[in-house]
Amino acid sequence: MATGRTHRPATRSRGIPEATVARLPLYLRALTALSERSVPTVSSEELAAAAGVNSAKLRKDFSYLGSYGTRGVGYDVEYLVYQISRELGLTQDWPVVIVGIGNLGAALANYGGFASRGFRIAALIDADPAMAGKPVAGIPVQHTDDLEKIIKGNGVSIGVIATPAGAAQQVCDRLVGAGVTSILNFAPTVLSVPDGVDVRKVDLSIELQILAFHEQRKAGEEALPDGLPASAAAARESTDKGPDGDVPAVMPA
Amino acid sequence: MATGRTHRPATRSRGIPEATVARLPLYLRALTALSERSVPTVSSEELAAAAGVNSAKLRKDFSYLGSYGTRGVGYDVEYLVYQISRELGLTQDWPVVIVGIGNLGAALANYGGFASRGFRIAALIDADPAMAGKPVAGIPVQHTDDLEKIIKGNGVSIGVIATPAGAAQQVCDRLVGAGVTSILNFAPTVLSVPDGVDVRKVDLSIELQILAFHEQRKAGEEALPDGLPASAAAARESTDKGPDGDVPAVMPA
DNA sequence: CCATCTTTGTGCACGCGTTCACAAAGACAT
DNA sequence: ATGTCTTTGTGAACGCGTGCACAAAGATGG
């Protein structure tokens, strides 16, 4: 998972668990694909396979939404697409601004996934005066000076931050000040926001580091006899200063 | 959180909880910033604030690594940077290939966060023959035909997929076939991989949909009298066919 | 050497999320 | 109408993650 909720630690929104909310888009995507192939109904088993989750989990997730689905048959695809869309708030469209039109910002602007599902790019904003007026993905870039005017004028409540880390908090503050209450942050920084504002972060570097951890672990186990990586771990734990392995434990203090 | 582990449901790797592993990069970033300011030691309280987490959680996380830290003083910054780097496997460098050099792939290639922390872009790969040889971020793009050769020749074990959704599974299969065991997937698809291969996914569209859900909920609560959103929920739940609200419940079957 | 003060490391309890396993519900055939 | 068969919806148990609260450890000053 490339993201982590920052705010709102464990608030079950209207009785729907956060973990379930995070999976709804996954189901929606699978259902949309089925819909395009004109498949009328689908069982929890099939849909779960398509979404890459356990079928029991999927049924429980749906049970939070209501009792859609027919026993012995499955779920009506079109009906479920509609219900999930409504639950996620995708029946209305959400104007979104992207701040920071560098490589990543431009990539996001060109990303088709936005428009396809209820999201509309209301504006692209950058601090570089040279960018102003230049069209990216068919939309002219506007200058940061007009940020507040743009947000308020378009009733934007969702902002995407794709600036360098150093500018992120400042941009965030201005967005929030202008009325934005949901932020998707691509800058590698911890943003601090007032209560009531949701922040989700996407961090490429963190994802890679997590993969590296598991990769290293795989490589380590491979080198061992096989089947009992516990021996090495036990040997390490027998020392009383924690798992240092073969590393010189020079504590520079 | 923009990502979710697909494989390896809850395997505590070498005793370190997955949730802790996911936070280590966060701590590392904060520590690196302190290190650059030549701060010698830091307390769990300060570091936790910088990383945006609870200080008790941070201390517990570190306790899984060992008993670094000095009571009454705090943690030695340099030492901790080294220990976490080692734990994450960042003391070696990891060659990475990026497949799919469109807007997003190019943005990733240009992203500084890669090189700065143990990751080296070994190759850029694209299926478009017109891209072949063209330099992106100073690295010439190579054609998909040579994918296996590139992977094996460079000992690559981490692959990044930035292709359109339709090509992702096929690319994934070829990467895995050539020896890649960790994949970071930006394509909006569920990848299926054999056991032993880790997949993490980053999906912009999903993140936005989760934000939209919370945004909708905020807007809904705002419209209510104040303080008792339970009334509306109760009214809905009083019907026996689940929460449909004011929506025409046409069940197309 | 002793007292005090700061900060770590962790035992414990609690809540969320996952999974199993099964009863209830409906479709369908006879 | 009745029985059979499929698939949903959910009660219950379990495990992981979080946060509180405190005892242990060490630094520091007298």
C-alpha cells in the first residue's frame, strides 16, 4: 500500500469500516469491467477473484452497504456498480486542482483515470511564472498567486500536491485556508493539517524501501540451509544487545 | 494509504511487524533531515512529531529492531540512521527497471527520490519502437524485446510497472519469468503473481475515490442540524432493505 | 555515593479487521 | 407444493496493531 491515512485515526464513517472503504474502488473497477462485457450477474467468489481478495471479505464488505445480492444467484452487476458509485460519492463530479506541474504533475494531468470516474481537473497551478499560460493536457497552467481565487471560484474541495517537498506544507496551508478539505500528497513530507481535513499520501520512495526490505529478507533466507531461518534469528537474539548480526556495533555517542 | 500488499498476508518477517516496516522509511526520512542539520540526538517525542506518529508507537517500533537509545537522553541520530538503513536493506544498492515510459514512467525516471536512497535505475523499457534509444532522464530507453536480457544481465530483482492497464499482467509475467521478485505496480489492475513475489500497488484513482467518500460524508453531515447525524442513519436503517436513502431503488434484475 | 529527573522499553488491555463455518434464503426442477 | 442445490449474509473466534501507563535505566548535579 503506497498510502496511509494521516488524519482521522479510526473513525468508522457512517458505520462503514475504513478498510472496506479502501476496497470499494477495487470492487467498482472489477464490476465496471464486467459491465462492459455485459455480464449480468456475478457471484462473490468470481468477483472476489477479479478484485484479488477473499470472497468472505467481499461479502462482509458488501454487507455494510446493505443487503444487495440474491442468494443462489449472486450480485446484479449494474445495480452494484450504481450502489458503490453512490456510496463513494462518484455520482457527482469533483473538481480537483493539481499544484506543482513538474514531471509528476504533468503526468497526473494527463492521467486518464481522473476524468473517467467523477473527477474533473478544475485547474493546474504552478509557482513558476514561465509555466503560466502554457497548456498541459489541454489545460492552461495558472500561477500560484491566484490559488485562493481558483479554489473558491470553482468550489474545489480536493487538492493534489505534486510540488517539491520544500513547498508542500506551504501549499497545503494555502489550500486548506482557501477551503480545500481533502488532500492527496505526492511530496515526500509529513503534512500537518487542522482537524476535519483528510490527507492521503503517495510516496514512491517509501514503497520501494518496503520492497527492498522484503527483498533483502528473501535473499537472506535463500542463503540459509533451508526451512529453518529460525536458527539464525535465535542466535542473534541470544546476544543481549539486540540483533546486530555481523555488523560492528560501534555506538557513536 | 495508496498501497496494499497483495501477497504474503500477515507474515511477520523476522519478527518485525509489517506495520512497523511500513513506518521505518518515514523515520529514516525524518532522521536524515536531522542528520543534515547535525543534530546529535533526538527523543522519541521529537522524532515522533517529525514523522507524524505517536511517540509510544515509535518506541515500540524501535524496540523490534533492538535496544538502541539511551534512557534519559534519547536516540543517537547517526547510529539510528545506520541501523534503519541496514534493516531496510539500503546499505546495498538495488538496480531497478521501469517498464512503460509514458508520462508517468518518465516522471518516475526523473524522480530524484530513487537515486538518493540505494536505488539505481538500471534500465528504462518501453514497447514502442519509436522510443528505443531516446534518452529519458539521461538514460536511453530500451525495447521490450530485450526485457529478459536486461533483467538477467543486471541482476535486477525489483521492477516498476508504469504501462497501461492492458499490458500490465503480461509485463508482470515476463518480469517474474526473468527473475524479478518485487514489483511496484502503477497500472490500475490486479496483478497475479506466483508465491514468493511481492507486489505493491499505487493507484491514484483509488486514492481519489477514498477522499471523495470522506468528502461526501463531510458534506452530508454539514447539511444536517448538527451533532446528530445518527438520526438520518437511523431513519435509513429502519427500512429493511438497507440504506438507500432518497434514491429510487430500482433493482434491475 | 546518593537523590532526582528525564526518557526509554514494554506489559497490558482494547478495538479493528480477517477468516471460518454455517444457517437462512431464494432459484429451479419435478 | 416440495425438495434440492447454490450462494448469500453473518455470528463468533482469533490475531494484529495501537496506545496507555509505568517500571527500569541511565544521566546529571550536589
